[in-house]
Amino acid sequence: MYAVLQPFTYDVCNKTVMMSGNLNAHIHNHAGQQPFTCGVRKKSFHMSHTLKFHLRNHTGERPYKCDVCKKFFRQSRSLKDHLHTHTGERPYKCDECKKCFRHSGSLRDHLHIHTGEQPYKCDVCKKCFRLSGSLRDHLRIHTGERPYKCGVCKKFFRQSSTLKDHLRTHMGERPFKCDVCKKSFRHSNALKRHLCTHTGEKPFTCGVCNKSFKRSDHLKLHLRCHTRQLP
């Protein structure tokens, strides 16, 4: 004879969970309590297993291994999502625009496009971001951290994407090509700015006088006319 699991319900919001531990964590969330604290960075969490996952950032532990490419992961969920890169599966679908994603976190971040939500807030300057990765990159402005190093000239960068773009200066690679005049560029943003010369588009508008510009740096220079800042 099998035991029947009895669900646990929190009276405040009527949320139901199947484990008492999850109920306790949910109650901590309502109360703003974070009783589980990292001894290294003093960061606190609602749930003990979240602290357990966080500690692997410090220990380097990655117990979950992909049998295909032998890559290791901190969480079983991360391994599960990673396997979709091998199968091509995109099981997470946006109900708004029907776009599909390999990772549940990618879908979660994508949904912020539709809601306008920016849930990731910098504790230093209070700036908010749509993506957790954007906040992580932003924090390096405050810490000065530049973890990505160029193997050629030894220059350091805050973001892996910036290092990737930089490497093209050594390789001479120009992968972004204009379909109109066939001119090529190292960076996608450079191509985007260049296309405005063909379309006449001026997407950067001054909020004071409504004058428009093809480039963001031109708008920035123009704004000094209003703020009386000298270059």
C-alpha cells in the first residue's frame, strides 16, 4: 500500500506545494526572510538548496556531466537545458509571439520584452535590467572586473562579446556585410549605423528639441548644446 502525499497550502496566498520545505521557503519569501547565508560573500537566500547551488560558484563544483560533449554543470536543470543544444529541441515557447527557446531561463528573460519588466536591479546605482546577464556585465563597471583576456595582445574586457569583437581586429575578419554597397564591417553595430546612410533613417532623437541623428554619438554631442557642457 502506497502513502498518499498531502499538499501543503499557505493561507495568505493559497499557494499549494507538495513538500513542507518548499512551504517554509515560500513563507520566507512573503516575510522577506533570507535565513540561508553564504559564508564567503554574505549573500542570503530564501531556500537552502539555492544556497547550495550558489556555493558551487566558490568551490567550482560541477557534478552534472553531459555524455555528449563532456561539459560539466552546477545544476541538473542546466544540464537538461544544455542537452537541447545537441538535440536541437526548443521546448520553451512564448505564448505571445510563439518564439521557442532551448532554455527556460531564456524564455523567462524574453517575456520581459512583452511585459516591459526590468527585474534585475543594481544595488550600487539602482539601474534596472531586463536580463540577469546584463546586470552581471553592468556590475563590472562598479567592480572594475575585466575577466575576458585577449590571447594576442593581453588586453582585458568586461564582456565575452566585446572580446569576440576585439579579436576581429587581429584576424582582419569583417563578417557583417552591407547588402546595398557590399561594404563589410567588424561589428554588427557598425553595419547598423552604416545602413542609415542608405535609408536616410535617423533613429536617435533629442528629447529636448526633437532633432534626429543617424548615430547615437552624434546625439550625445548635440545634447551638450542643451546642457551647456563643453567637449
